[in-house]
Amino acid sequence: GPQFHSTGSALLHGDASRTTSQGVLQPVPDPSAHRDTLVQLSHDLAALNTKEEIYDLRQTQIPAIKKCGDDLILMKHVWDLVALVNGAFARWRIIPWRGFKVEELKEDAEGLMVIVRGLESDGDRHSHWPVVIGLEERLDYFLTSLHLMEVLQNPMLQPRHWKMLARIAETSALPEEDEVKVSDLLALNLPKLGDEISELIVDAQEEAKI
């Protein structure tokens, strides 16, 4: 009946997460309520089928219930993955930038990217989910930022170059070089400053020759 179809459609097309104004992916509440709804729908359908069998009627079939169940399992998987990625970023952000091992963070981020892209290749049924797209974009942006963070570890850079970087990024909130954390550099939107950073490194290297 209408109850089956309206509820099933709502479950089928619901997003697995939402995004805050700060761009942080936030999972929806535990999907157990949706699971309970599906269980109830399955019981109601079974009861309806029993009555239809008694009166020798054609049995009602609603494939969307199973489809919703399959999607709900994946949604829970995605929900857990969002929490995993958010947790990883929380740990990465507080790492002191000076002397940190870029390769270790790169390996961790690439490992998470493999998992996310595995979701996208799941029959292409879920590649359109905003949360899956958002996870990949967030990790891709972080990997690009890591490359530029490594470039900024060039020993030729002097305090004046850091002041120049702050001006280029149009910020006055950049701490002293020894106090910079990964979060400080992420806040600069480094991928948008790739050309400027390259020029800054070249200038620093040329000045070192003088």
C-alpha cells in the first residue's frame, strides 16, 4: 500500500551524512531507527501475504524493501567511515608541522582513499551519494596540501618568507614557524596557492646563493 512505498522511498533516497558550514562531514544519527522501520515493513508485508494466500490472491511483492535493506547496510558502513575519517583528521590537525613525516600521513590518507573509492565502485549504485563524493574530495584536497607542506619544509625558507606566505594567504593568524601545526597550514588553503608557493621557494633558494 502507500505506506510501504512512501516509507521505502524515503529510506532509499536519504543521504548518509550532511556537511556543516565548516565543511566537516557529519554522520546522520545511528540508522537503527530506519532498520526498525524496515523490519516492521517486512513483518507487515509478510502478514499481508499470509492473508492474500488465504483468499487465493496474488501476493504483493515490494522489491524496494530489500533494496532499502541493502542500502541501509552500506549507509551504516559509510557512517562508520565518516567517523573514521573525521577521527583521522582530528589527529592529523594537531601534529607539529616542523619535522613531521609527510610520507606517514600520506600513506594513512591514501589508505582511506582506497576504502572510499571502493564504495564508489560498488556497482556505481552509491557513487552519487554526496557523502561519498565529499569524502574523496576531502582526502584528495588533503593529499595535495601534504605535498605543498613538504615543499614548505625547504630549509632555505627564512622567517621573512613565512611572513610573505601569510600575506599571500591573506591571513595574520599564522603562528611562528616553530609553533605551526598541520591545522594552521590546512587553514591557508594551500592547493589554491601552489604557484605562489613555488615562486616563494625559488626566491628563497636564489637569496640563499647571494
